[in-house]
Amino acid sequence: MSRLAPFSLRLTPEERTQLESQAGAMPLASYIKSVVFAAEAPKYRKRRKPPVAEQQLLAEVLARLGQTRQANNLNQIAKHLNQGTLIVDPELEEDLKRAVAEVAWMRATLMEALGVKS
């Protein structure tokens, strides 16, 4: 049976001193394992999976991101704004409004899926 890579635990000097005191003559690694794997060690609940509805909302956001070139378009617009070479015509204005609406929708949907109140 092969062992996995070592596990690292960072302690303050005070924590280390306390741990060494509690371990007594027992090696620290053995003592830590005996405490962690003891039958009476506290059991923590498993991580919950997001509800299916949240997963569907997140999938919809990702799908929409994949279908649009909004991120690239916004990057190009920002580049031209920074260079001072942007001419805003009606078509660009409509593209900007659509991009802003898409980003706002994505933000709201992600916040809803993550349970964050706006």
C-alpha cells in the first residue's frame, strides 16, 4: 500500500507548544491521527450540492456566454475608448445597449443562483 503525499498543517508557536504538550511522548503525527480518526471525533455535515434549479440557471448563464461575443466586443470597445478612436454610431449604440443588458442579466442570474441578495 503506497502512501499519499504528506499533509501540511501550519500552527502558531503557541499552538505547536500546546499540541506537543497534549501529545506527551507520542510522536506528533501519531497523536494528530489518533485524535482526528477517533470514533468520538466530531462529524461534520457533507457539502450540499446546489439545487437542480440553481444548476440550471448557472448552465443557462454559461450557455449564453458561449453563444455571444459580448465579452470580446466589450473588450474591443474599451480598447478603442482608451485609444480615443471610438465613433459611436446608432449601430454601436444598439450593440452597447444589448451588451449591457446581457451583462446585467448574467449578473442577476448568477446572484440568484448563488443566493446572493442584490
